[in-house]
Amino acid sequence: MGIFEAVMLFCFGASWPLAIYKTYKSKNPVGKSLPFLYLVFVGYASGICHKYFIACNWVIYLYIVNLLLVGIDIVLTKYYLSKNKKST
């Protein structure tokens, strides 16, 4: 089943670099939902815990990459939200 999980993670993970790039270039995270990003972050962290403690295999690396990408998106979103609030 690892290959199907890997395809799912690859497909979900393909959107994060684009989201990060868009936030970085526009410097305006309007329309982004921090609660949603946190929920996705917790989901990936849970997947990592499952792979580490119960069913360790190579797919854990895809979870880690996705977690890092979502983490970057969270940091950028929080940064630009606070920066935009200060400038208004």
C-alpha cells in the first residue's frame, strides 16, 4: 500500500511550492486560512508519527517534505498577515 500513499502525498504536496511562491511574491496572504494550514500540518505530523511508530517505510520522507512545506507556508502567511496589519 505504500505506493498508493506515496502517490497521494505527492499529489497533495505538489501544490505547496506553488502556494509558497504565490504568498512570497504577492506578500499578501489574503484568502489563506491559518486554521486550515494548522489542520493540514497536524495531519502530516500524525502521518509521520504513524510511520515512525507503527509502519515505518520510505513514505515517511514524503510526509516530512510536505510537513516542511506547510510549515514554510504557515510562517510566510503569519509574517505577511502581521506585516500587512502594521502597515494599515
